[in-house]
Amino acid sequence: MRRREFIGLLGGAATGLPLAARAQQTERPRRVAVLMAYAETDKEAQTRVAVFREELQKLGWAEGRNVAVGIRYATASMDTINRLAQELVASQPDVIVSSTTPTTEALLRLTKSIPMIFATVADPVGSGFVASLARPGGNVTGFTNVEGSMAGKWLELLKEIAPRLARAALLFNPATAPYAEIYLGPFKSAAAALGVEGVVTPVADVREVEFVLAKLADAANSGFVVLPGPFMSNLSAQITSLAARHHLPAVYPFRYYTELGGLLSYGSDQYDNYRRAAEYVDRILRGSKPGELPVQAPVKFELAINLKTAKALGLDVLPALLQQADTVIE
């Protein structure tokens, strides 16, 4: 055996690892930072993060070996979002994953260089995050959430499940849903077509939510539609509970509201967005540029109906609507 080969084998034996394996161990793990606009105790947020991590692992990124994933939970507080965004950008990760419009807006104010992926943004072009859906440009790309025309669909579903509906409020928080404007036109158009009084109802805190729903309950045949956004998501349990207390039919943007006792929900599969966000992280870590990856629309939508809640509200769900449902909670 040649002397050089012998020394190489001896070095490998001394460490107990092949040379290639030792080289891989000394390579710096890639760092992925995630900013969530939800509380750390939020089970829905925890599930989204778990789905993201699971997909990353399937793509060959193992935490503790070649990737480190850091999660920051900001709730829907803009002060907390801004503070954690500053900490996150200062840490200079390889890729940032942003959960929502408010977190993306805060992060983009701080960096135009760190690659970034948003998981659920309603209007990335209108919000100024990307130049176009096909060619985002810059350092950010990602996945859209629920387009504006859905507001009309939500009101139609509310009228279908509660035929006596005469008045409906569109509930949202302007601070965490600055994109709300894209939903207003479709909502008002659907209200006019259905003969329903449509009321646009911005709220700033939980007390205002309680006040608005109590006032709605004072008027016969009222209901409401909840817009997507981290503020409303963080209050999902309280909102569905208030709807039950005031005997109000309501339509929500995501299934977890219905699982909490909400009447009906229709919207995109949020878990699927986080799976696909992991795929974009994988592509960026392997050399792709975010500005060259197109913003993608949702591909999976879910209609969920809670029959127990419908019964409590005295509503008979038509068989045709039940047949359309992906999930029926009994």
C-alpha cells in the first residue's frame, strides 16, 4: 500500500468516520428563520410549522445536521411583529419564511437582500411585495392566500345556509388586513345581488368584536363574514364562541374555525401552503433566486360545515350544500 493512502486511511480510522462524512459534518448548517403572526400556544400555528418542518425533512434537510430552523411567534401585535422582525433580520439567516402580510411588510422594510418566502399573503402585488406574480423580482416570493372575489362567495354561502339573512357584516382588522380593500367590492356586489344589507365592519380589538356582534344580534336575521388575517385567526375561539352566544350564523375563511364550532368555512388549505413554502426554501438553499420563482396561487380549497352548530341555530342545511362539503362535522 502506498504511504499516502495508508496515512489517509489511518486519519479516517482515527476519527471513526470516512473523510466525506467528516467534511459534511464540518459544513455550516443552513439557517432558516420563520416569523409567525400567531401566539406560540396557537395549535393551528404549531401545526403549520410542523407541516413545514416535515416537508423540509422529506426534501433532505435534517435539523441538527444540515439545517437549523428558528421559529419566532409574534402574535398579531404589530409592535411585537416589528421587534421580532428586527431581531430576525439582524441574525442574517440564509432564508426567511414569513407567515402573513403584516410579517412580510415588516421584514421587507428591513431587508432587500435576504431571500424571503411568504406562506399566506392575500395581495402581494397590491401590497407592493412583488413586481408581478409571474416575475416577482427582488428578494421575495411565495404563495397567495384567498383572492378578493372570495368575499362574494362567502356571502353567497351564508345566504344559502341561512336563507332568511337580511343583514351581513364583513369583519376584519385594518392593521393586520391592510389588503381588505380587495374584498370590499365583491362583498358589496354580492350583497346587492342577494338583497342583503352588507355592512363593512372594521374592528381594532376584541372589545370592538364583542360590541359589533352584540349589535348584530339586536337586528333580526343578521350574520357575518370573517376576513382572513392574523388578528381574526388569533381570536378564532372567541369569535366562534360569541357567534354561538348571540345566535349568529357566520362564514369563516378556514376550516379550523368550523372545528372550533363555527357554522361554515370555505377557503384554501393552509397546510398545503406551508408544504409548498418548504419546497421553495429547498430550491433557494440549492441556488434558486426568489425573484425568479413565481408567486403561486392556492391549489386546494375546503368547504366545511358544522351540522351541530347549524342545528343549534335552527338551520336546515340543504342536501346539495352538504354534497359539496369536504368536511361535515356532526
